[in-house]
Amino acid sequence: MSSYDTLWINARLATMTPGAVPYGAIADGALGAKDGAIAFVGERAELPDAPERLAARVVDAARRWITPGFVDPHTHLVFGGERVADFERRVAGQSYLAAASGGSGIAHTVATTRATNEETLYREAAQRLRAMIASGTTTVEIKSGYGLDVETELRMLRVARRLGRELGITVRTTYLGAHVVPPEYAGRRDDYLALVCGEMLPRVAREELADAVDVFCDTIAFSPAESARVLDAARRLGLAVKVHADQIADTGAAALAARYGALSADHLEHTGEAGIAALAASGTVAVLLPGAYYYLRETVKPPVEALRAHGVPIALATDCNPGTSPILTLPTVLNMACVLFGLTPEESVAGVTRHAARALGLDDRGELRTGMRCDLALWDIASPPELCYWLGTSRCAGVVIAGEPL
């Protein structure tokens, strides 16, 4: 019997394992997969026998770099329609706040998503997800939140689950019923929160449609007290939690996320020192979203230096959505994180591998080491910083899911 199902040789490995060597790099490496997991990773010279005697299938990587498959921990991939008109108005000077209060923005996407049938939602989201996979993504989080009624929220989550089954990658689903208050509940915020906590969440949990629950805690969405109601309800149902935090103002949302042991607090442009210290103490991951910062032409950057100083792990995500971040490829986000936020290339790549996996509560991926799930991305690059250097093209030569090329 072969030691490995597949053995990649003549490879350069960016293991992303923390240590003295940047990127955990191995210049002349080999990687073996067995039963969907990594069974060997190291120098090719360390292989105990000839590759052909060790593996049922030997793949010459032709000196390509291999990284862990990229993990995108924050997307709104399932939605109906588009928001091109929002884009035009924003280019002309309209603010995000004005769009949110003027019947466009999220409200527009809610209306179009409610009017879109399940098959169309699936077909359009699958097209977007294929583009993500072609750029190295092997795990993706997908939120609901553009239905804001029972049936549409469930429909979005069913589509997200189906995407994972049919496209072959890991999809983690997140219920975001507490995105904003829908128009029909204007002036009845408590009634809408009662619907979220008393009807939607129990159905989502009962039908096993979500792996986590998110809430948008900010000035244009829900207060910390309102958000806490949703987080309490989620925890009673045994669901992990996440928080859209402090994108518009420092409302204490990061500290709220930390108090609830959230997997991640996302955005964080306006988070202050107290919130960052709370994240560090709780182990909550900071997910930064440079696409939204870019599209909204924001001027306040996330507090990267303070996050570093407190040792908060920093993940990155596309925030793929029709209004504020219509971005599909994580390599684009890597470039933006370096250019706009000042992350180093190594920090950025860690942000879409090991830290991004942690932001989804996944401890079986994000690094190349034995025992980890064998999700890989192969790259036509000369060095790992090139992952952050090229813009507008994908250098991805292929992905591997649980040891099998996709």
C-alpha cells in the first residue's frame, strides 16, 4: 500500500506556519496527501524513498509555489440584482449613509433578492463562486441578510449550502437577519428583533442552515443593546457568533464581540483602544475588509498598528457584496491590504490562510502541516510577495480540495 494517495514534488512551499522563516517557506519541498489530509510536508530530500514507491500518484509541481488554499471569511455572495446605480451616485458624491437612508443601499438589494427565485440566486452565486475558486479560494463564508423575512433568509441559506455541495469547496454559512431593519418594520424595531430572535433564528437552527450568527452593530443598523439580544438568542441555540463592528463609528461593537467570545469582529475602521484590548483578551479575530474601504472612499483606516501591538490576529476577506465591495478575488484584497492599510505581504497572506481559518472557527486548515486538511492553491509566481503584487490577474494555476485537484 502506498504511503500517500498523491505526492507533489519539485514544489516551493509557503507553509504559513509561524516561525523564523518568512512564510514558513521550503525552497525544494514535497507534500503528500492521504485520505484528504496532509501526511507529509518538508524538504524533498527528507522523503524516505523514491516518490514513485511512496505514492499512487506523483505530481511534478514544476517549481510552482504551493500555499494553503485561501479562506474568505466574510462574504455576502448570495444576492439578487446589482447596485450599479448606487455606484454611480457614490462616484458623483453621495455618501454611504445617504444611500442607506434613501431607499437605495441595502434596502434595494433586499427588494431584488426577495423577488429572485432560488434557482436564479444559485446560478448567479455559483458564477461568482467559480471566479473565487479560480483565484485560489477553497473555503468561503456566505451570509444571509438580504432577505430580512423568514422565507427569503432561509432561501439564501439553502442556496449557500447547495453551493458548497455542488461546487466542491467548503462553504460556512452565517445567518445575518440582523443586518438592518427592513422597510416594513420602520418604527417597529423591537417587533423586528422579536421576529429575528423568536422565529427566524429557531428555524435556521432547527433546519441546520447556519454555522454562525452575525449582527451589524453600528449607527445605521443595531445598537449594542439590540445586538446583544440577537447574540444571546444565538448562543442559547448553540450557534457561534460574529459581529459587523465599528465600520461607521466606534459604538463599542468590538468590545461587544469580545464579550460574547465572537469568532470575529469585522470592519473595525473606528474601533478604539479599549475595543482592541478586549479583542486581544478574548482571542477574537479582526477581519479587515479593504474592498469596502476602497469602494466607499473611506478616509479612516482600521487601527492596524494597535491591532499588531495587542497581538490581535488579522484576517482579510473580500466582503463580496453588490453595494460596497463587488470584489470576487482574494489576491485583489491582498494588494489592497498592503497598499491601503499598510499590511506587509506576509501579514496579508497569513490573513487569508491561518488567521482567516481561525475567523471561521476552523482549526484544520490554513497551514501546510501534517494532519491538516489538504486544501492547496498552486501559483505561477517567483516568490510569495507576488501574491500581493499583481493586480487584475490571477496567478493561480489550480486548487486542490481534500487532496484532490478540483
